[in-house]
Amino acid sequence: MKRPVIIALTITCAITTGLLLSKSSWETLQTQRQAYNDKIQASRKIETDRAELLKKTAQLDSPYGKEQRARELGYRKPYEKPLTLD
């Protein structure tokens, strides 16, 4: 055989062997990347939920929020008369 053919076959065999041996490493990398992305997504959802809860807490702690919540529970001011629909 000619020398260039032997070199080409050797390089092809080396590349094939390298790809076959690194397959599990690539699969591990993909698994880790997916787990990382899942955790990032969960973290963003938690941050969004926390922001909503902080906003709701601030709203309920305000005087207007307290009054609104009391009215939802049926409380009224002493001088107010309940409306009845006849």
C-alpha cells in the first residue's frame, strides 16, 4: 500500500476510536446540561412565585389591603348600614 493510504486509514481509525470512547462522556454531559437547565427553570419559577408573594404581602399589609380583606370577611364600619336587595 502507499503511504498516504496508510496514513488516511490510521487517522480514520483514530477518529472512530476516539468518538466511540467519548460517547459516554457526551451522554453524561447532555444529562448534566439537562439537569442544570431544569434547576435553572425551577429557580426562576421560585423567584417569580416569591415576587408575587412579596407583592401580595405588601398589598395586604397596607391600610387599604387590610380594609379590603376585612370587608371580604364581612366586617363593616360602625356607621355603615348593610345594603339589602329587595
